[in-house]
Amino acid sequence: MPDLVEKLTIKNMQPEDVDEVVAIEKQSFSDPWSKENFLAELDLPFSWVWVAKIKNQLTGYCCCWEIEGELQIANLAVHPKFRNQELGRKILQEILNRACQRKVKKVTLEVRESNQFGLKLYYAFGFTEIGRRKRYYQKPVEDGLILAKILE
Ligand SMILES: CC(C)(COP(=O)(O)OP(=O)(O)OC[C@H]1O[C@@H](n2cnc3c(N)ncnc32)[C@H](O)[C@@H]1OP(=O)(O)O)[C@@H](O)C(=O)NCCC(=O)NCCS
């Protein structure tokens, strides 16, 4: 396991984290969430909004929505400088651990069909494709794949 993963701490996102989160978001997605989108997430009772830090360096984040026993991963990204060092795996593992503790039955998400590293990450954790949303994404227009994992 790379050293970085051992140094990673995952905490609830705070308003003061949001500017850094938005900076990573803009480098990660062509249709990024805004600062207002993230601030709104912090107030939603069903939203898990986490940041992953190494000391004070924000290296990644995720937003999930837990609704009636199902969890949707709405957003997950790792800072470009820290990618391919297992931080994405660590964040996803933490999401699944918490989901198990909370007796979540099913975890879903949507991903661009061209997102090879996103797909690699999710398939490695046993997610499978359960559907496709035609031309769901903009900039560029692309199908979205709906992935799901059933939890025991
Ligand atoms: C998808 C993302 C979160 C993965 O985070 P990460 O920390 O780089 O991923 P990890 O290091 O944990 O690696 C996950 C898998 O992707 C592979 N991978 C990641 N980056 C890679 C690269 N540059 N080259 C080759 N493989 C790579 C890893 O080898 C690993 O595969 P494995 O399980 O078969 O070994 C990150 O690329 C990212 O933030 N992308 C932009 C936002 C995004 O697409 N989010 C997901 C959709 S919601």
C-alpha cells in the first residue's frame, strides 16, 4: 500500500474546504459543480460530503446521497497531482464501509462511458453496469453508464 494512503484522513467537508474542492472539481469534470452546489450539499440531511486530506492538503472529496436504504455516489474526485496512488480506492472503500455500517442495501452511481479510470475503480470494487442514459452528459455529449453494487 503506498505511503500516501496511510497518511490519508477522511473528514466531513467544512465550508472553508469548498474553495479547494471547487478548484479540484474544475480540473476533474467538464461540467463542474459550483461553489454554491457544494455549499448546498453541506446542509442536506441525507448527504455525506467528505474531504480526504494528507495533513492540511486536500487531496480528494466525495458527495453521496443516502435515501431509503440506497446510496448514490454523486461526486468523487482526487486532486490531479495525487491520482493513481490508491487514494480513489481508499475513499471508495470508506464509502462502502460506512454504507455497510448503515445497512445500505445498494450503491449506485453514474459515470461517462469514456471515463476509463473511474470505471476501473468501480469495477475493481464489484460494481456492475445496470443501465445507460443516452446522451446524458454535455461538453462533450456522451452516454452515462449507471453502475450498481449490492451490499450483503
Ligand atoms: C477516477 C479517480 C477518482 C480515480 O482516483 P485515483 O486516486 O487516481 O485512483 P486509484 O489510484 O485508487 O486507482 C483506481 C484504479 O484506476 C487505475 N488508474 C488510476 N489512474 C491511472 C492512470 N493514470 N493510469 C493507469 N491506471 C490508472 C489504477 O491502476 C486502479 O486500477 P486497479 O484497481 O485495477 O489497480 C480519479 O482519476 C479522478 O478524480 N478522476 C476525475 C474525476 C472522476 O472521473 N471521478 C469518477 C467519476 S464520479
